[in-house]
Amino acid sequence: MRRLGQFVEIIVGAAFLWSGIAKLLDPSAFLSAILTYEVFSYKVSVIASLGVPYLELCVGACLVFRVIIGGARLLAVVLLVLFIILLSQAAMRGLDVDCGCFGSSKKSSEAGFFWPIARDVIMLVGIGLGIVAGVNANGNREK
Amino acid sequence: MKSVREACVIIVVTGLCGVIAFFAHPKAPAFHVNELEVELEEVLRFEEAFWIDARSDEDFEKGHLEGALSLNEERWEEQIVDFLDAWNPDAPTVVYCSSQACLRSYEVAERLKAELGVENIFVLKGGWEKLAEVEIVEGANQ
């Protein structure tokens, strides 16, 4: 169980790394994607366009290389919940958004909101599995 | 509690990287873009305007403002020749892209300013969506 949890977390970490690198290659494209959500002001979006990719890189690297894992799990959960909320509100408002999940992509009215939300939920479950496996492993060690 | 402390460490590292990227990343977005922005109502008061469409070629072909010239980052080298042939330095140059969220018009305007010294240049606030809203063009095709 512990090994499965670690494996799934490494996969999730790799996805975060990929996502962070894709966004860092073109922060302006990612900024455009954030603005399509019509939630944040321009200045907040500029900060997010440079901050979120590095946050994803750090979280991804920590999950893959198994360092400061508790903080990385916490931030991964916060990020994924935030992404799910942003995508859901855009879907409910019928916005024509660019997901921006892995850099700039197609507008979600064309590509659909289902897959980006489902992907985030799957990653959230992966982190949950890692947490449960970690807790179980610690419990067994204490016994 | 340990996890929160660790998360704070990651956030601090991220913040530092973000600040460095803001100053060093070649594609870092500008923090202030409003100085180039102009409302459509203001543009309509200009005696004449030289329109630039910064959207993709595909969008331009679907529909564009009459008289607008296509100029985008993807085909800059080819299209800049047409721009120089057609450009009227006496008229204000107004660049538009698909919507308020689109940044292509800012990139094109900044590049024209920096590379060709075009001073009298503006970015249309709201872009193509605004033009469609007031029915200057037919339908937003984004």
C-alpha cells in the first residue's frame, strides 16, 4: 500500500512538474488563460502567472524526489481544490475559458470542462492515497 | 503543523523564484498595460485610425474590421513588410485582438513601439468582442 501511494504521488508530482514547465515557457499565454476566468484583476493575474508555475514546479519536485513531502501534499491539495473551484465556476457561468492547465490550450467551451475537472479530481485522489498510505505506514511502524 | 511550516518554506522559495522571473524572464508579462489602452468611444472620435488586427490568421480570415491589417507574432517577419507599406504615421495606430483577456494586441503594440518607434499607438480595450458588441463587426468569432 505504501509503495502504491508513493508511486501515485510521484506520477502526480510529474504532472505538476510538466504543468509548471509548460506554463513557465510562456507566462504571457498563461496570463491570458487566467484572465479568461474573469475572477482576478489584471495585477493579481500577473502575479499568479509567474507564481503558480514555480509553485507547481516546487510541489512537483518535492513529490517526485520525496522531500518536504508534508508541505508539498498540503500545497498540492490547495492548488487542486482551487483549480477545481475555478473550472467549476467557469462552467457554471458558461464562460469561454482557456483552461491554462498545461500552458495555453483550446478554449474549454470547445474542449469541454469535464476532462480538466476530472483530471484534477484524479490527482486529488492520488494525493489522498499517498496521505493514507503514509499514515498507515507510520501506524504500522509505531505498532 | 509540520506540514504547514514546510508549505510556508515552499511558498517562500516560490515567491523568490517569481520575483526573479518577473525581472529576468524574457517573456514575463508587463505589470502595467493600461497606458496603451484606449476605449472604443475614444477611437471613434479620432479623425482617422490605422487598424491592426493582432489575432491569428485563422480568426482574421473568418472576419475582420474593414481596412484592418493583420499583424501577429507568428508571422511577424512577413507581415511587417505589409505594415510598413500601408502604415500612415500621421494617423493613430490602433491594435485589437479577440477580447479583454487577450494579450496579443499589447505584445504587437509594444513591439511596434520598441522596434519601429511607433509612438502614436493604442490598444483597443475589449478588442474584437467590443467591436462585435457595438455591432461595428458581425459576431465575435472566438
